[in-house]
Amino acid sequence: MELSESMALYPEVFMHLQRLSLEHGTIDQLFEEIVLLYEKTFRLSMVWIAKLDYRQEQPIQWVAGTNEARKFVASLPFTHDATHSISKGPLLKAFRTARSQIVDNVEIFEDYALWQTQLREQKVCSTMYVPIIIEEIPQYVVCLYQNELAYFTSERVGAIESITYAVAYVLYHDELIHARFDKDLDWRLSAKVFESLDAIIVTDARGNILLVNTSFMRFTGYRREEVIGKNPRILQSGRHDAAFYEKMWDQLKREDHWEGEIWNKRKNGEIYPEWLSISALHDANGNVSNYVAHFLDLSQIKKAESEIQQLAFFDPLTGLANRRYFFQMLKGNEIGLQSGEKAILLFIDVDHFKEVNDYFGHAVGDHLLQILAIRMEQMLAENGVLARLGGDEFVALLRVPCVKTFDRYALEIVESLQNALKAPIIIDDIHIPVTVSIGVRIFEHGKYEWDELMKGADLAMYEAKRKGGDASAFFDPHLIEKIDRLHVMTLALQDAVEDDRIELYIQGQYDAQHQIVGAEILSRWDWGRKSVTPDEFIHLAERKNLILRLDRSMIRRAIFQHRKWREEGYHVPPISVNISTISLRDPSFLAYLHHVLERENMKKGELIIEMTENVLVDETHHFVQAIRELQDVGVLFSIHHFGTGISSIRLLAQYHPLQIKLDRNLMQKLLSSTTNQVLTRSLLQVAKAFDVAIVAEGIESKRQYDWLLAQGCTQFQGYYFMKPEPIEDFSLRFSRNSVESR
């Protein structure tokens, strides 16, 4: 905008500035009045004026400003250590380009990263930086801040720039200011040099080096006398072709400025990246007199960017690609699949990994994942890509060679992978058995969306989980129906748990004289006239965070029923209840159990908690203390599925359970398997040595009963004696307290 236009629009402002110039005897007073002019005219929250002096420790220097601005500026990081981040920001860009810089929303402006905290403290929402240009050089920048988003509209920007033009005119003609300006070449060059915080080269119009600064020598390794008079092409790395430089010089000649990333070479031969900015200076006749180039060594920044990329795209624990990068590779087809080419998607989940973390601690769990990642990468990475999605979930995309049967090929890969992961793993002298569940989806590239493929592999993995783990499953469209059923079942289960509609059943435990000596509380759920197995809905309750409420309901109603039988005059045997691992590790559940025992006046020895031996492998202080506290109030413990875990005998000495229950799988083939018979005899002897009662569950025939009786087993449970029945009907057995032999 021409001066005449500024005067026409703002005559009062212009006259006011001239009056200020005449009335104020010092430069500082004049600048303070200029700050007040901006503040009052545009109702700004903060205003200050900056100048640039590269010779100072803090190159951006305070000139004048409001009190709030002084505190704000004092807290800003202007030191050389922050050079690159600041030099990309709007303040120095206003110095460098001689153009106003506007930021409508500071929260989302990346180049404000180092100032975000200070800006938030001042509640700044938008900013504007206006250069005060004197003799074609931005001598100062007016920094304007407002607490409204997008405050600097085109109308306000025009008004602010008009006033700034008038300010520049007044400053130029003020004797106190003008006396500082030297119009010769040395002044023009030094002013231009001091605009930058970077390394500097000044050349003549032909490109011969006239000046370099200290940063140039530090970055390149050259001494000043080694480069004066030479052409900057001595720095060329050889990475850029002639076309690159032709394009650079074409733009420089057209626009008097070029800026971009370039690779150059130090004196020692090291090639490094730099951010280079070249500006042309003109003499009084408009001809190019000099070129000023300033650059920043990007080596450390590139290294930091690489580290950031590593964090952004790779899993820090295993070094594998993370979820984000995996999906990016899929969508970019970085594996190079051709349209119609067959590929395999594997969704891999480590079975019972949460228990490993709970038993042995997260450090062991992390180490286990690292070992598994290495094994998977050795097997799979050559034919595709492998990633860790998070937790204990991994995914792999593999190319399929030209084979006749794709399913067989995929199955061979899966079985080989499962066997490799099952190989013994010992961490801190702890042997950790590992199995995985794998979902498999074979597909033709280009036929499906990646989200659909991932969902299918995920569904297949859960189908493998449903089989009990240590299994694989291929995607089948019917799985989608199963998942829909699972969703509906989850909602129904939630209602059933909240309404106490999970029914309590009971099955007696008998001695050798067929007398009832105990009873196990079982759960049953009839969902829409469809019976759901306990394993199925309990596993669902654990996955959907319903198990704590279910266990509370079970224990509350079981203890209430026991008290009711006692009040009715029955001689009631102890009852045992299966409690989930999750509940046993939850302090709130243990507190609730204490409360129910006290409220229902449950006597010592009348409640038995059943748990698997794998639960008791957890030796964390909290869990061991919880077991001890329950034993102190008279709760007894039974270890079921005994003999299938990894630390059976040690647990007997450590926890002193009331009884152990032989695994029903041993009983199924007891009469036909010599191995099962030898193992059963051994377990009976171990129990006797530790003076622990032993219950054989799953007894379905008199032959099983007779064999066990001959081996010294004294307690039994199974269909041979009674089938599970509703808990309300069980009192009918108390009157005779026995059952006839069948």
C-alpha cells in the first residue's frame, strides 16, 4: 500500500506518529508509544516489537512492549539450541520474507511447538507478525497477540499493515533512528546476515564467496580463508544432478529467493543434509549485487526424525512394525502383491498371556513377547510382513507361492509356526509353556478391502480360541453368524447376571460308604431355551468383564442357601464353589467375600474355594497374602484339575489345601490307559504323603469306582453317584444322606 493511501485511510494515526517522533527525545519512548498505538487501536491482548541481532546469545531482541508481553517474552526459548524450530516459526519468517505472518489458531500450528505452554498461559488464540521495512530491509517485527481465534481478518490485516507502513516512514525519517543506518554495502550485507540464525555465505553477483560466518565454519569444517573467493559448488555432494541446480537458479532469478532441502559435503568428505535459503540483493539500479545464503545442518534433525518414525511406526518392545505401519503397508501394497495373487493373512494371539503377566510379572511377560517376536520374524518375515498389533496380538501377511492346494500350504506354515513357538522358553530360571491361537484367511489380492480381511482373520482367531487355544482356524463366512450370535449372547448374559438368572446346580461328593461328605456348586444358564455350556458362558463372562458380578452372585446365593439349610435343621456338608482367577485377584471381591461370610454367619470349614493349580502358581505378595487371609477366617481351598500344571507338588507344601481333585481327563481313560493309571497312583501317594484328601471327579461307572477304591481313594464325585441338580432339590438327600449303589 502506498503512503498516500495509508495517510488517506488513517490521517489521524499518521499525524499522531509524526507528533510522537517530534515530542519524544529517546528511541525507547518512541517505541513504547508505538506499542500503545497498536494495543489501543486494535484492542490487542499483547504487543511487543522485536529486532534481530545474531551476535547476541538470544538473537531475537526485545525493543518495546506491554507489561504482559515482557513477561511472556522473558519465558520464551530463543537460544541457539532451539534454532531450527524457531527459525521455521512465523516471527523469523516475517524477518526473512519481509511479509506479514498470520496464525489463526496457535493450538494446531506445528511451528509453535516450543511456545505452546507460554501461549496457553497467556490464553493466546491467534497471532500476527508484521515486519517494519526500512530501505527494503525488515528492521523490526511488530508481534501482535489476541485471545480470539482467527482475529486477524483481511480487513484488520489491511489496517494493521497500513499503520505499520506509516510507522516505518516515521522511523526512517526520525533522526535518532536514521543516524544508526549506514547505506553503504557493508551495512546492507550485515543487516541481511543478521536476519538469520543459521550458517551464512555472502557472494558477489558471480557467485564468488565474500563472507562466511562462524556457524558456516562449524558446520562445514572449512576455515574462512579456505573458501573466500571460491564458488559454493565446492560444497556439492554429487547427490543432485544438473537439472536440480538449473531449476534452483531459474527460481532464484525469477523470484530473488530459493529455499529447500539439499545434500552438501563437509571438508572431511561427510555428506549431510541441510536446509538452504538463498536471497538476492540488488543495487540502486536494480541489478543483482550479492547473494546471501543461510543454511542449517539437518543431520541431528534427520536423526531425531528417524527416531520419531521408529516410535511412530514400530513397536518399541519387539522392534516389529506396529498397527499403524502395518495398515499403511497393506494399503500401500508394500509387499508387492499383484492383482488376483493369493496371499495369507495370519492373526496370532498368545494363549493365557495375561496369566503369565499376573504370575511372573510384566518384565517376564515383555521378555517372552520379545522371544516370540524373534521366532516369528525368523519364520515369516522372508515371505511377507509381520507386526505386533498390541498386547499379545501379532499379525502377518504372507505371499503364497504357486502351489496346488493353498489350504494345505497355509496349514503347514501354521503348524510349523506353532511348533516353533512351543519350543522351551526359560526366563530367569522359569520354564514358561507357550501356545498360540491362529486365525487364517486366504484371499486374492484386490478382491476384498483390508478392513474386511483383518476382521475375518480376527474372527478365525477367536474360533481357534473357542477350541481351547493351541489351535488354528480358517476363516469361514459362517463365523460372521457366530459373532452375531456371540454379540446377542453377550447382551443376554449381561441381563442374566444382573437379574440372578444364572441357575445354581449342585453335585454331591461321596465317601467309600456312599455318604455325602461335600457338595460342589455349579452354574447353569438356559438362554432362550438353548442350553449354553458353563465353559462357554464363563469364558464369555471373563472376556466381557462380567465375571466379577457373576462370581459375586454365585458366592452370595450359595452361602445364603447353606445358611437356609442350617436354619431348617439339616446337617449340611461343606460346599465348594469355583471362583474365577480374575475375581481371586480382585481386592474388592475378597472384601465382598469377607462381608458375606460374616453376614451369613458361615462357620470355619463350611466354604471351600476351588481353583486350578495354575492359579496358585502366582506368587505375588498380594495374591499369597489374600489366600492367607481367607484361610485365617476359615475358608478352605481345593485344587481341581490337579496333576495337569507345572508345579503340583510344591503347591501342596506352600498352600496346604484341604483337598485336591483329580482331573476328569485322567478318569475318562483310566481303565484303558496304563499311563493314566500310573499317574493316578502317583498322585494318590503324593496326597497321602501330604495328608491331603483326594477327590476323584468324573466317575461314571462302578468299574472306575472299584479301581480307585482299591488304590486307596476315599472320596468320589460324578454321574455314577448323582447328576448335577437344582440346588433347591438337594435338601431331599439330607434325610438319608446316602445313595444306593447302582
